Amino acid sequence: MLETALKGSRRYWTWIFFLLAVIGTGFIAYLYQFRIGLGVTGMSRDVSWGLYIGQFTFLVGVAASGVMVVLPYYLHNYKAFGRITVLGEFLAIAAVIMCMLFIFVDMGQPLRVLNVILHPTPNSVMFFDMLVLSIYLFLNILVGWTVLGSERKGIAAPSWVKPFIILSIAWAPSIHTVTAFLYSGLPGRHFWLTAIMAARFLASAFAGGPSLLIILALIVRKYTKFDAGKEAIQALGKIVTYFMITNVFFLGLEFFTAFYSKIPGHVQPFMYLYTGIEGHGKLVPVMWTSTILAAVALFLLVFPQFRRKENLLAIAAVSTFLSLWIEKGFGLIVGGFVPNPFERITEYWPTLPESLITLAVWATGFLVLTILYKVAVSIKEEVGVEEHHH
Amino acid sequence: MSINRREFLKIAGSSTVLALGGLSVSTLLKKSLLEASQVMPDPRALVAKRWGMVVDISKFKTEEDYRVCTEACHRVHNVPNVGTIKEEIKWIWKETYEHAFPGQEDEFLSPEIKHLPFLVLCNHCDNPPCVRVCPTKATFKRESDGIVMMDMHRCIGCRFCMAACPYGARSFNYRDPRPFIDKEKENLEFPTRMKGVVEKCTFCYERLAKGLIPACVEASQELARKTGREPGLIFGDLEDPNSEVRKILSTRYSFRRKPELGTRPGVYYILG
Amino acid sequence: MYDGWKIILGLIIFIGIATFPFLYDMGKAAVPPPKPNIDTPEIQKMAVKKCIETKSFMRAEHMVMLNDWRDFVVRDGDRLYTASDGHQYTMSLQNTCMKCHSNKTKFCDECHNYMAVTPYCWDCHIAPKEEKT
């Protein structure tokens, strides 16, 4: 089926080569980082995790969001999602690959990563994270490829796929819960030490992932003959709405606990992020941008007369995605390290090599996504866009 | 017999997986090269059930009192002087009271106490969160004496331990440390580290193994002998009721950093 | 055949790349086998010039032995090694092995360079200072 990705229009190949160029540039930046060390990034003794881990955290959410289209279709026979499930599964594959790449580029000794497998440590959340992510990747490849292959042949998917689909539905929330546990079990970091960290992660995942899926479905419809369906996109819009409301609500809960209890350890990270402390305020404009984007998104999402217009829904989806990308992919991580355990402030900002490497990983994810979507779309176009009943 | 491409690929793939898998299993099951009976600890080694330290701040009167401790440690262990706050590496250092004990917010605290310098280092907690999170057991708690150790060979540089430590005791090698080590003062009997691994105080396990007390404690004692005063660092077995540290803890008021977090730190502070 | 010139061209490029190592060294003299030098002042001072284990054992197993040593010392806290001849040594690359083999560039590096392996020991373990000859 992969051979369908080798045939494409001029625009397709231009996009592919653009992605390869970004990957190439970032790869050279990575060679520089590999030679010198992680000192080429903006990370420091105090802020020891930065953009790489932030992007990883955000993308685990995007990967988990595949369940939002798989669950209604396979468990509740929601026919409208029939055409979009493969897009969701393939997005999950691209997202997990990006997660693994971000972990790899963040390692101080990347050539030793196999030590995590050679010396398994069940009490370490990071060990579990690696395990559940790898299995999730395998599940999505297995299910997505098999179902698509069956569609191409015009037959029903084999019955052994069903238990794997059910497993992937249960697995998706678990990968993001485990990732949340990386943060919510650390005694010294009060910004992260909250019971609702996993719930927050899931809420933003199920708002951010489907937003991206809406944008991708609209792009796919514009440039190919494949249409996921107006009803599917509207349903996704409703999912994004409710989960974005939940996400903002949860953030409000955090604000309440911090500012009503007034415990310095809880208050200070929020002050740093949203107002700055003692003249240190690099992240303040970034966090307020995220807030404004969230407000714009909610305004367009909550009112059905806006949400039903697809061009406004697209704006809302972009707004949601960017807002959450800033909040979970950057603000959350840096906020945990500022102030440091000595109540001192060391600020963090990504450097140029760090940004180039980050862009390259995103480009790799988009490359995988483009190829997989090209395969899916080609096969769907081959078969014709009739409804398939499983 | 004819075989189609799919069958061929299936057979080739499964035989490769079986071969590699069988090879890995046989390597893992191979007996270790050396017998356990061939190795044993050095008989001179200092032993304890749980090493701990008492820092008596009242004995630190001059700048030199602090400096000899931090310099002794950093010299014996080839700790580099990177020179920037961003990437500095420190195993033991001076921190004022308000920063070493940030939970003790007090607007009427005398400026004297607020700015009183303390020595801070890894607390070798009894319930260390850094050990709990390490995915490779590169940092681990030694069962024999409770020291929270670093295995530099295994560390993958994920820095999860740095996020987990509530005391900011750990440093990361953001670049090759060797250019930042003073070659004149290099200790040729101890390795350096390479870029990409985390490091911290290890209670001088390599000295304890030879019957020597930690470098900072020894420096403090030497200075005390020279100046006719008492040393500020006392090292001993927290589980031995007759040790000097236990005697101090039973007679004086002591406090530790962030005890409410449940880490059970092994470094105690007294004010006299 | 269809696309014949593409296949032939591809084959030529492939054969070129696959045989490059051999073509590159054609006509050049063979690389002499490594001669690790054990003529150091410390070894000369020894009455009985013996390593911890036999030469054949060391040549084949020193890598695994050093790995085992590192786990015994760092992880288990054991420092003393009883060799097969009954002698006891402190398990330490820097302070035992390199005390006799103080000429790393003429000993360790000889075989390592020949085999094109770069063990990362020396990234951390300080190599003995040698005079530049």
C-alpha cells in the first residue's frame, strides 16, 4: 500500500521536499548538539527540562486523542465517523513517532537509551511511559494498516482486529495518564503536584487532538477527493467544545487552589507565568497569548451559529490547538522549574539550535503523516467513497 | 515448489526475529565471567547502616570555614568550574538561610539569620524521590549503607532525577566538563565525568571504601585542628545510637530541609 | 528489459559502494598488526612481570572483566579482586591497570585503533600522563 505514497502531484512533492529540507536542517543542528552537548539549548541547572520535553508532553496528548474518533465508531456504532477513524489512527502514529523523537533528542546520552530496556525499573514512571507508548504505536499501526488494507480489498476487516481496537481505546487514556504521572508524583514541584494533572492532560488532549484532526480533515478535503464528512467534522467540533470548556475549567481550579490557599509554593509559579516576578517575565506574553487564543476559540465554539460555519470552526480549531500547544507544550514545563527549590529564578528560552531541532521533529511527524494520509486517501479514492459497514 | 513473495518475506522475517531473539536470550543467560567469590570489599572500609551528617553552623565563622569544605570536595572529585549559573556544577555549596530553608517565610526574621550561610549538599534521603524515578537505576540507594549513589556508566541523561529532587542537589553536564577542570589541581585517582550525565555528592563512597572520611568532613576537621576550634561537619552512622551524630541529635535541636515532603533527609543542621 | 538503463546504472552504483572498502585499499601496503607495548618503567621494575590474569585471558576478556569490575565497585561496593593465581588487586582501571600500563597510546590504543573501536572509558577515566615522544 505504501507505493501509493510515491505517486503524487507537483504540490505533493513540493511539500515532501520542503519537509525533507526542514528535517535536513534540523538534523545538522542535532549533530551540533550531539557533539557539544545539551548546553547548546536554553536548558540550565535549574530548568532542566525545556522545549523538547514540553513538545513530547503535548504530543502524547495528540496521540491519545485518536481514541476520540475510534471509540464512538467501534464501540457505539457512530456511523458518521466511518471515514475519519483511519485519519485519527494515522495521526496517532505520527504523534507517537514525534514523541519518541523528542525524547531521543532530549537525552544526555542518547546512545544509552536501551539501558531503559536492559535495566527495567517498574517503579520509574518513565520506564512505564516508554513501554505504554511503544505498545500504543504498535497497536495503531496494526489496526490502521489492517483495516485500511481490508478496505482496499473490498472485504470486511478480520475479526481478530476487534480486540486490538478495544485495547487501543483503553490504552489511549493510559498513555496520557502515565505521562501526567511523570509530573504529578514529584514531591518538590508544587506547580505539578496536583491530583488533577492527569485529568487536565486528558481534557487538553481531547480538545487539542480533535482540533488538529478537524484542520487535517479540512485540508484533505480541499486537496483530494476524500471527504471525511460534514457530520463527522461537526461532531469533532462539539467534542473540542466540551473538552476545551473542561480544560479551561480545570485550569481555573488550579488557579483557585493556588490563589485562595495563598501557599507560596503554589502561587509563585502562576505569578511567574502570568505576571512575572521581580522583573523576570519572559513567559508572560506567551501565556497571555495562550489565554487570548483560548478565549477566541471558546467564543467561536460555544455558539452553534459560529461553530456550524466551517470556516469559523477552522479558526476555532487553530486557536484551540495553538493555545493548548503553548500551555501544555511550554508553559506547564517551565512553570514547574521556576522558581527553583531555593526560591530563585532562572529563566528559560529555547535557543536557535533547539528550535531547529524541534522544527525538524515536527517536520518528521508531518512527513509520516503526509505519507500515511496519502496512502489512506489513495486507497479511499481507489475504492470509491461509499459507506462501508463493518 | 513455488513460493510467493509474501510467504518468503514472512519466513525471512520470522527467522531473523527468532535468530536475534535466541542470540539475545543466550547472551543474557550466559554465566557471568567472574565468580562472586572472587570479589569482596576492602577490609579497611568504613561501614555503617545509614550514613548521615550533622552541619553545625555555629562552628562556621569565617569565609574560609565554608571554602575549605567546598574546595576539598570539588578538588577530590574533579568537579569542573563551568563559570555560568546556567550550567554550573556543584556538589556542596553555600546557600543563605532564606534560600536553603524557603518554607520558613518570616518577615520579622533578623537579617543576620536570613543571610546566614549554610552548607547544602545532597541529603542522601532515606526515601529518595530521585531513586524512585530513575528509569535505569543509574541512581540507586546502596542497601549496605544508605548512600544515594550515581552510576555514571548507566546514566542516560534524562534528568528526571533533577526534576524529582526537592533540594536542587543535582547538576547536569551540559557539555564536556574537562576543559573546565583546573589541570594543576586535578585528582588523578578519580575519574571526571563526560557530557550528558547527572552528578552529585556521593558521600565520598570511594574514600569510605578505603577507610577515609568524606573530603569535606576531613577538611573541616583539619581546619579545626589548625585554628584550635571545633569542626563544623560531623559524619557518622545514623543507625548507631552511640555514634557522634546520634549523640548530637539526641541533645541538640536539629532541623532538616523540607522534612514535610517525606523524603527523610540524612543531613541535619544545628545552630550550636 | 524495462527501464534497463536505470537497473544497470543502479547495479553499477551499488557494486561500486559495496566494494569501495576493497577498491580504496588496492595497491596499498597491508596495515601491520598491532604491537601493544608493555615496556613501561613500572613494568620494568616488577620482579615477576605478570598481569592480573594471563595474556590470552586479558586479550579476549578484558572488556567484559572491566564491565564486571565496574558493576562490583560502583553498584555492590566490592573493591578487592582475587585473581586466578590468588593475588589480590584493587579493581580500578585508573589506579590499578593504568599504574603498570602507563603508556595508553602505545598499549591500549594500539589494538583499539587497529580494530577501529573507541571505548568511552577515557571520556571519564583520566588516562595516565605520557611524555610526547
